[in-house]
Amino acid sequence: MVMTRLCVLLGALVLLATIARPSHAQYSTDWIANTFGTSSTYVGNGARSMWIAPEGIVYTASLWDENEGGIAIYQNRQNAGSIGIHNAFQGSAITGNATSIFAAMQYDRNKGSGYVGRYNRVTKTQDFSIAVSATTTEKRADVITGLATSGSLLYASDFPGNRVRVYTTDGVWQSDINVTGPGALALDASGNLWVAQQGAGAIVEFSPGGATMTTIQMATASRPSALYFDATNGQLLVGDQGPDMNIKIYQTSGSPVQVGTFGIQGGYLDTTSGIKGQVGDRRFTRVVGIGKDAAGNLYVLSNPWGGTWDLARNGNTDIYVYDTSNILRWRLQALNFEGNGAPDPGTDGAFFYGGFNVYTGTAGGTFVANTVNPFDYPADPRIDINDTQRGQHFAQLATVGANRVMVAAGQNPGVFNFYHFNAANGYIAIPDGSLPGALFNSSTLITGGFSLDSNANVWAGPDRTNRIYFYPLTGFDADGKPSWGPGFAYATPRSVLPLTRIIYLADSDTMILGQGIIGSADWTSIGTRIEVYHGWRAGNQKSPSPVITLTSANPKSITAAGNYLFVGYVHAAPNIDAFNLATGSLDMTFANSNPGSVDVGNDVDSMYGLRAYLRSTGEYVVTKDNYNESSIIVYRWTPGAVANAARP
């Protein structure tokens, strides 16, 4: 009888273990920073110009979209395909007519810069190209800054040439109109040409024959960045990406006069209708595209601030569509390319911070804020055209009491830029300095790992020093600006040389060190050895336990929270492995539990593309850079929750 009971009990335990194991493996897969989540539906990356066909088809141009053509097409709020390859276009200008799309082309190693390509709207193939500018060697800046069509004519702004060039739509040159710094273009019902001079804050009108007519001189700080002529109302709509951040409306019969605006004065920086930095309906960032369809619906392309020298890594597309009553009907967004989303401890992981933007929500999420203020902080390295990092979209975040500290860096960084926040500036990240830099009295690149711990202390491995430097937070001033004390150097354990990653978990005094590839000069990659030191600051810098050996190919990014280390891989599977920091065991692999709604991308092609946070509920939130679908993947996992709930 006893033996029978034991057999029954053992059988029950085996059955319970069998049931518990898949329950333990349950996690959710979600995404934020894009309206749609799959490779066939997602909103394209980095739209910088827009043209609206009369039937309401939206065409946007981008300098880079990893998985789709550089001209994205949308209709009725859905992805309707694309044109060209991912890096064919400059993104700076696009227009069209009933049969063709015309777009500024990106620098080509064979042809150079300054070309406009013509594409058939039905076949989506290029059938002609026009050499517009004499500047053919520009690889970084925009050369063609405006395009417009009228009947059989095509108009193109040659910015370095200080002229608007006029061609037939078949590419036959007709004339040149001399104008300094030409940008966006629009043609009115009489065939007059309106040319934005963004740097001068002016719009100049020319007759069909090229004679100068009138000039609209805007406020000194205004920057006309988009034009659209509304023939039905006889009005010129001007997107202003100066501090007003709105659309100005001019009646053009007789002498042009401003008769109204559209959008909140100050846009996302306004503090009367929201928090500074907060985006939303009519709280625009920089308006770079305006159009209407035949039904009178208004389309606005708002391009959140961010991105540096290659103009593509800002990853932001933000399209608003309003009906004739000016009611917002729908919106499309792509708010991330090569970047991460750091869960915010101040909101228990409900909000996520990238290097430029703030997000929240599920199933695409909500765009909360753009954290750049180019007017108050024009030297912010995140918008510095000469910055060596192509886009500082990778954030690390810490909250200490009411204070929040953010560090922003690039895809494979050796430089880390520090920011703080305060009540007066809302969501705006205020630049403080960098490491290396005067802020930390250091000039050595950080190639041996970097970590901002949960107490806002800094841990860094300067290049070729075999030292781990600890910079303790010493406090905040009345403005919320943090300060750090002198660096204290720990010797890097020889068993983990060359060091390439550092993670310090302040709550448990746990140091995690990632070894690089032995014998390789590539400091951006991880080898196979991860050492975990419990009680690092208490004195344990010599006895790692456990030592985790990575067996999957090409580890690239690691992050940690609570009792888990999370590892992502490049040039391999997109899966994320979760290793137990107490035992070293591989307890979970995140793949995709929601394949019908979201694609998780190819891999993690960045040093800090993973972020993790342990919520007060016991739930782990792990985020992953997804450059393939211009989004951020969000995994949510509570280890053992379902299994524990099943126990009597």
C-alpha cells in the first residue's frame, strides 16, 4: 500500500513538473514605436518629405529603410507597398503627378549626387533620371531640397546652385530661376512658383516666366520647411519648423497676408496645453510635409528631432490626417530605427526612453514625447551634424528620488552623452556633458564596457587600461543637474580580459563582466565568457560565481535586472536568452510568442540594443532593438508565475 502511494505520488510530481515546465515558459511578445508590427504592414522609417496624390495615396521619401524601398506608399492608413531600394533616395524632396513620382536621389558612387529620379506609379520602377545640380560629390547634406510639378513641367530646388531649375517632366531643361538657398516649392493656380528660403525665413513668389513678384517675410526665427498651395481656398500653407512649430496659412490674392494657423503655437514645446516635449494632435515637432487630397483632407508629416550626419538614423515618421472639419482621423508612426527603449523606473516600467523619444503602451504603443529642444540646446550632440555617432538612439536610464538621468549613445559607442530632466522642462533632456569629456575629466574612449546603475552611478572601462572606473553620484543641484565624484579604479579580473561589457546591479551589489573576443581588435563584440561577481563593492573582485559560457553564435548585447542576465545575438537568431544569475543556468529563451501580430527582426546589431527592468509586480520587461521593422520589441515575463499559481 505504501509503495502504491509512493508510485502515485511520484507520478503526480512528474505530471506536475510536466505541466509546470511549459507554464513557466510563457511570456508575451509585443512591440512599440510603430503603428504596425509585421514586415508587410509596418510604417516605413525616417520619412523626410511627402506628396499626396488626389485620390489620397501617400508617398513619403526616406534616406534609409532597412527592409523596404525608400519611397513608402500608404492608403487608407495601410501600408500599400514601396518604390525603389532601401538606400536609393535622399529623402529631402518628393513630388508627383497622375503617372509619375519624382524624388531626390541619394549620392551614388557611379553618378554622384544631385539627381532626381522619375518612377512610374503603376509599375513602381524608375524610367528616367535628371542631373539637376552641378554639385555631384556631396555625400552627407541635401542637394535637391524641393520638388514640384505643374502640367508638363517639373521644378527642382538646387540648393548649392542657388537656383530653381525648370524641366519638362521628361527631363528637358527649360530655364533657371535664381534664388538664394531654395527649399520647399509650391505652384499656385496661376502657375506662379512659391519658393521657401528656410534659412532666411522667407517665401518668394515668381511668375511663370521667372520674374520676382512678392516676398513673404516671416518672423526672424521662422524656418519655412514645407509648402502646399490649396487651390480651392486660394491659400498657401507653410510648415514652420522654427520655434512656432505650426502651419501658417496665407491668403495669396493680392498682397499675401497671414489669415490663420494650424497647430498648437510652439508645438510639442508648448506648456499651456501639455508638458514640454509632449507630442500629440497638433503638437507638431518639425513640419516637413503638407498636402491635401481631392476630398479636402489635410495631411501633415511631422518629423521628430533627432539624427545626425547621415540624416537617416532618426527613424521618425509621424503622419497626421485631418478631415475638412480639422478633426484628426488617423495617424501613422515609425519612431525607431536603430535604437532601444529603456524601461523607466520612475513609472515602474510603463514608459520607455530611447535616445530621442519616449513611448508607452502596447500593440504599437503611444508616442509620448520627443526629448530634444533644438532652440534652447542647439549644441545638443544628438543633433550635431558633425557628431561622429550616426544617431544616439540607445538610452540608459536611472531615477534617484524625483530625479531622472539619461545617457544616450550610438550603435557601437565609445562616447556616452549625459542628460537630466526637471519639472520646468518636462520631457526635454538637458545636456550635461559626456564620457569621455570634461564632465568626468577623461579623454579616453570607453571600449571596455559602460553601465549607468540604478543609483545613477557610472561604471566604465576606458580603452586599453584594464581598469574598471567607478564614478559615484554625489548629488543634484537645484536644477536637477547631477554631479559625480572622481573615478575609483578597480583592476579588471585577468580571467575576463579583454573586457567588453560591464553591468552593475546596485540593488544586489552584483557585477557582471563580459569578455571580448580574445585576439580580436573588435571591441564591440562579445566572446563566450560572462563572469558574475556577487558582492563586488563588498570586496569580491576575484571569485566569479557563476561563470556563464555562451554557446549560441555571435553574442552582441547583454542587459540584466533582478536575478537574470539577458543575451542577444547578431548575424544569428533574434532570440533572447535569459540566464539565472544565481545558478548560471539558461532558464528561458524568448523567441516570438505572437507571430501573427509582430515580427521580431533578425538580430541585435548594437552593443546596447537590449534593456531590462524588474517591475514591482515581479514581471521582467525586456526590450530589443528591431531595425528590420523600425520598432522596439517588448517581452514580458514573470518566471514561474503560472506554475506557482497552479499549486494547491
